[in-house]
Amino acid sequence: MDLSTFLRRSLGPKAAVQDLEQLCECWTLKPLRKGQAVLRQGDPADTEIILLTGRLVSCISDPDGQEICVGFYVAPCVVTPNIARSGAGESLVTIEATADATFAHMNSETLTELMLCSQSIRSWANGILRHELGLKSEREWCLAALGGAERLAWFRRRFPTYEAAFPHRLIASYLGMTPVTLSRLRQE
């Protein structure tokens, strides 16, 4: 999907043409090969991202280098807003392609300036942030309240096509279990 079509659909029919054009002008397109990172944990965090084609994952690495998956993205979609994936000016996550991808990026401050000038852009961006925070809360509840089989059932309901699209080791870490446990649960 191209950026203009994605933004037109996302902003909705009430958005002014001027708002759409102004928002479209601020994004830069970039291709990404499978395995390449959009950004790495610890990098400066000042970018908003829209995934137009392909798939991405968001992971956090512990001091021993163990990766924990905290997000999946299938195009077209907006990647978790910068404010929810950064701290002290640094990225808290690595965002990497699991398939060849195309993404658009823009400076976070530029988006904030556009939000101050346009109600439709402000509503769009705030809606994305609310959606992301809801998803994070839902996942936290799942990890705290459900057993392994129920977590997998939740994942399948919430993301019905992701089990075939993403590596199972990432799904296992997202669900707070080992790949062996996930494999056993999938066979049951």
C-alpha cells in the first residue's frame, strides 16, 4: 500500500485535504531487507514509523543478549509510537524486519507540531497511541492472569495469522514461555 492511501484511510473522510497533504510531505520512504533493523535498542529515539509492506518485530535485549519480543507488525500499520517505545531519548527496543519491507519515517517533533495545528492529525495520532496502550495492557494481563495454553489461545484470537507469519521463538518470548513449551502447546 502506498503512504498516501494509507494515511487517507487512517485519517478518515472528515480530514481536510490540506491536512493529508501536509502529513504526507513529512514522511520519508525506506526499503528494508529481511534481518535489517529500523532502529536498535539504545539508538537515539526521535522517529515515528509506518510499515507499508512486509513484517517487523519489536524486541528488547537483556544484558546477556537474550531477546524478548514485545511487538509484531504486519503491513500496513503504524508501529508503536516513539513515546511508548523510548526513554531518556533512547530507543528501548530493536525493531527488525522478518520479511523484506518498506516503511515510512518522520521526526517525532514534526508530528507533534502537526498535531498542534490540525484536529484531524491530532485525533489520528492520539487514536494510535490509545490503541497501542490498550494492546500493551491486554498483553500484560494475559501474561499475568493466564496459563500457557490460555496465552496461546489468546494470541491466536488476537493475531489469527501471526503464528504462520512469524518465527515461533519470537511468539514464545512474546507469550512469556520457552520455544519448547510453545511447541508442546501447539501439538496438544
